[in-house]
Amino acid sequence: QVAAASGHTVVLVDQSDEILKKSTKGIEESLKRVTKKKFADKPEAGAEFIEKTLKNLTTSTDAVAVVHSTDLVIEAIVENQEIKNELFKRLDKFAPEHTIFASNTSSLQITQLANSTTRQDRFGGLHFFNPVPMMKLVEVIKTPMTSQKTFESLVDFSKAVGKSPVSCKDTPGFIVNRLLVPYMMEAVRLFERGDASKEDIDVAMKLGAGYPMGPFELLDYVGLDTSKYIIDGWHSLEPNNPLFAPSPLLDKLVEEEKLGKKTGEGFYKYK
């Protein structure tokens, strides 16, 4: 959406036409919300903006068929190393030499993803934040193999889609999640020890630190399975780091399939 709205030609690829229809509809709805604010007193200009943006967007279920005319591939599939590697390996065979590959992963090592291709120098991380149309931040990740030219191209692209890029080395969680995930886990440990209730911890962090959501609300929003997946991955990389220690309570909730908002219950219950 943000790439198409800033004048780039975009091909959105997913597994089925059904998913793509749903995605396109979601983008249309999102654009309507954006134009309500952006073109509040000019509805014609708003309608034109939506039409122009959607013209820049096509969809496909065949990544290989469209990659041959692409300058930049941004991967945002399931957070699974093997599945991502497989996709990049396949696309690497068919993409032009100049094409840059980027991953939107929030927790996996970019270096390991880059190693599944023959274009390690044209590979980096572009970590956008949810919801992307609203959030200004993009973390641009440079591995030891990423060329300066590739890195600059990724920074320029981030600016071209109206975002504020920050740069980070290929370290677990980059900047935001490296600080945020241990903070959320520490909140769970505080609650596990019985030092404070989850409600009070959430209120304290919202009113005392100015956070828009408390840590338990945020965990439920992100998904407890996703949070567990991240912390387990980091724990296996650095087993002696106390910040990355797993939580028995989080493990128990995931086992019971109480994964947060998406399942109707996590740390809190949702109607």
C-alpha cells in the first residue's frame, strides 16, 4: 500500500487468489481511511489518489513469474527460517542480477537468509512496523556482506515511501524488538513472581512510561505464539542470556492455544 501510494509499481504475491482478493480489499479500505484524513476537504482529490494507487498495484500467485521484472523483493511471509530460505533460493534463480532482496523479518538473522542466495551483497533487512500505513519507522539492516550501494538503495526506498529509516547491524531483534521483547518478558516474570497484577503493570507502563499499550496488552496484540517463537529462537542462540530465558506461564498459555486477541483469550479475555 505505501509503496503503491508513493508511485511505485507493485506486484503483491500470495498463495491464493482468495487471499489476494481479501488483501486488495483491505488495502482499499485502508486507503479510504488515509484519504479521509489527508483529503478531508477535497473528496475528488481523495478518490483520484485511491484510483491512482490501486492502478500501481497488481496481484499474482506466481512469485517466479513476476520476479524477472522486479528491482526490489520484500519478503513478508511466515516467520520460519526454512520456508523463507526456500523462497529466496527459488527467486534467486529467476531474478535479474540487479534485483535487491529484503526481508521484513523481525526476529530471524538476515545473514542466514542471505546465505540461501547467490546475492549476499544485494540482500538486507527492511523491517516495517505495524500498522505500516501509520507507523513512520523502518529498520534497515545491513549484514557484513551487504554492499554500501545496496544499503543506500534500501535507505532511499524507505524515504521514498515516506518512512524514517534507522540503521542497525544484523543482531537479534534489531533495535526495537531487542529492547521490547525482553521488556515484555520481564513484565511476565514480574507477574509470575506475584510482585504485581498484570492489570497494574499495564496501567503503570501506560501512565508512567507513556506507552500506548501495557506489556500484557501488547503481548496479546502481537500473539503469544509469535512472542514465544521469538524468545525461544533467541534463547537457542544465547542460552546463558537471562533476558532471553523462556517463561513457564507464556509456554502454558501457548500450549492451551490461548494466543491473545486472535483466539479471543491470552493474558486477557476478548469478546
